[in-house]
Amino acid sequence: MKKVWAFDIGASNGRLMLCQYDGEQLILDEIYRFANHPVSLTNHYYWDILHIYNEMKKAMQASLQAGHEVESLGIDTWGGVDFGLLSATGELLANPYCYRDPQNKFGMEKFHEWMSEEELFTLTGVESAPINSLYQLFTIKEQSPRLIRTG
């Protein structure tokens, strides 16, 4: 039976699940769990991406040491609302902002000076909320335009 790793990275913890499907049911075993908290620095909230990365490596090592053979892995993070910006060579440019960062409210307000919430919903089907990645990207574009190439 094939086994896969599934990482679930949430706002307060992360965990590695070993997942198997026997043809009738999905079997999930928690292999490793670790604390995960945003870091407050310079009036912003960031994810401690190096901590998360190291804990994910520890989780995979623990699973391999337990004799688990896996086919692949998947990662789910924060409902898809946070991200890291990468350089052309794949390097992380800065610690990712946390969706709870106060700048997201600013980004939402500034964005909706340009496009109404109704028009955005018509185009995307997504409700406006400060945690949406769109508002983080808009804020970064406004405050650090060198990080986002637009053209």
C-alpha cells in the first residue's frame, strides 16, 4: 500500500501525517507535531520560516527512522493565504508575512480605492477579508515596489 506524507502547517502548530489509502478507507497517522507561532518584529508579524523548515526536516527524519517508505509529500499552509517571495534563482527574499499582520488591513483599504469589493467578487468569487493574499501583495507592491515586477 502506497504511503504519502501530508504536512499541515497551521497558525499555532504544524504536523506530519502519514497517509495511506487501502482502497476503501483513508488511514491517517500523526507522526510528528511542532509549535508554530508568528514572530512580532518591527510592527509586523512574520512566519519563522527557518524554524518551520527545520521542524519539517525533523519530522521527515523521524518518519524515515520509524521505517516508513513514502511515495510523495504534500504541504497545506494557513488556508493558502500566506506566501514567500522567491528570487529568480529560487532564494527566499524575506520571511513571509503572517496573514494576521496589520498591514493587510491597509492593503485591503488601498486596493478597494482602485477596485470595489463587488467588482473583485464578480471577478474572483472570493469574499474580501484582510487575510487574503491579494491584499498582502498589493501592500508589498505599494511599500516595496522593487520586490514585485509589474511589467
